Amino acid sequence: MTAANDSILVTPGSGATVATHTVGSKEHQVVVLATDSGNLYSTAPTYVYSTGNQANAAASRTTHLDLFNATGSGVIVEVWGIYIIPTLTAVSGVGMTWEIAWSSTVGTGGTTKAGVLVDKNNAAISGSVTCRSKPTGGATIGDVILWPNTSSEETNNYATSASVLNHVAWILGGAGPLQPIVIRENQGIKIDQTTNSSVGSTNVVVITNQHA
């Protein structure tokens, strides 16, 4: 976030009006938090993508979700949450490894997934930002960002807590929020199952916002 680009002089009895609130008989200045995207805190338009429960695959690599921001979209997409949630259907599950990686081309084929608004008053997400589950082509892999380990065994501690386990966990760091995953134009991310196992099914959920 860049430094503030303006300031005001406050002179008792004149000048700009600054909001205050009384605490312990003294007036304290009221501060409204904002982000570097220009949104007031907790007002950035938020969109949720979900694959829904889909079968794990007996293959060396299967892309469960591809999210791509095409050239000309006019927006930056920030990823604040990634959840890899196994179904709790009774199976003899196994430990599983995943990769969250950059992609340099948009996925093709598969099933298109629309972003769901968490505030119906927000604008629809740009049509140039697309999401697919299990694309059959494209989604060329780049650098790997994260290597989450999960389990398809429904009695495993991971499985029972997965719906609240955010794999973009560094934003909660004690030193304050760090950057989310920032997807600029002509960039994307993909979430790949790299363990060869067809046991069980998984719902991959990605929480984003967008801004100019």
C-alpha cells in the first residue's frame, strides 16, 4: 500500500471538519480503514467460486479448478481464500497432495463455474475472468505457490476441519495482513490434485475480490 497522497490542517474553530468520538471525556479522532484497492475495509466486492463435490482422479495430475483473468478484463483479481474440502462420505481414504500454481493460459473444456456474489448489490464479476472445474486443455502450469496436504479419509482431522481451513493462511500472520494471491490480466491460478487416487470426492472453493 502506498503512502497517503494528501493531508489536512486542523485548526480549532476553523478548517476541515474531522469526525471524533468521546472516550473518557476526551474527543478522539475517528479513523475509517481503507485498502490499497480504494475500498473501505470489508466493502471490497467479493465473489466465491466452487467446483462442488467432484470425483478425485486416478491420474498423475488433475486440475480441479482453473481461474483465469484474461487480457482486457480491466480488473485485478485478489484471492483471499482457498479451501480444499473432501466429502464426508464414508470411504477408505488416503493422504493427498495438491498444488496451487500459477497458470499462463486459460483452461478449456471442463465445466464453467460462475462466481457467486456475497452482496447482491455488487456488480457482476468481469466476463473476462473465468473459472472451470476439471478443464481438459489449457491451464498451462507455472510456478507452484503452495503444496497443501489433505486427506480423503472422512475420519481424519483434516477432513472434519477442512471447511474452515484457508490455505492462503499467511494473510492472518501476526505481523498484519500480507498480500493475497494477486491475479493480473493474462494470469491465472490452478488447483491440482497430484496424488494418484480415485478415492472420494473434493469441493474446491476460492474466495476472491476484484478491483480496477
